[in-house]
Amino acid sequence: MPPLWIEQLERLGYGASTDGPVQFDIVIDGRPRQRLDDIREALFEALASVAAGRHPDRVRVDASAGGRTVEVVHGHQLIGMAIGALEDPPLRVIDGPSVLPAYAHGEKRPKRTRAHKR
């Protein structure tokens, strides 16, 4: 599933093939201060602004592409989202078969033995 801000941009008409990659703006007191290509970097910089003494309600992160802009996060939620994104490793998607074989390629099946009646 794409992040919420991608879905919001798509509802506004964003298309990755025509509008290019999404960029993230750090907005402080309603004025864009910095533009970054990675959400984790943007969240780090926004968190650094809060740590430097700015009130969280004055800092937000926006996603923009193709002349469209949506808010990603602001206020106290920014702190939680930034800490969560920075402490957790990036997600990686691994594709594989939907049904796995009983034994891996080259793996031998265990020998079957008969139970002895006594």
C-alpha cells in the first residue's frame, strides 16, 4: 500500500510517470525552509527543528509533486512519526512464490522407516 500522502496526491491528479518523484518540504511558520527527496531525511530535519526549540505546532512536513502539495504531518504527531521512522529500519519488500515446495531444491527427504510390532 502506498503512503497516505501518495494517495492524497493521486486524488489530486498526481501521476509518478508524468509528474516525477515526490519531494518533501519542511515548513516552519508557514514558510518552506528546506526541500528534500527522502521522507526520513525530512522527518529528521523537522525533528531537529523541534529539538532546537521550535514549537511542534509551527513545524510541518509537506509532500509535493507536479505542482500539487499535501501535508504529511505536523504538530506533536511529527515527533512520534519522526522517531518511529528514524528508529525502525526501512521496510523491504521481498517477492517470492505464493506456495513453497515441501522441500528446498537439493534438500533430501527424510528416510521413512516402518514401525516394528512387538
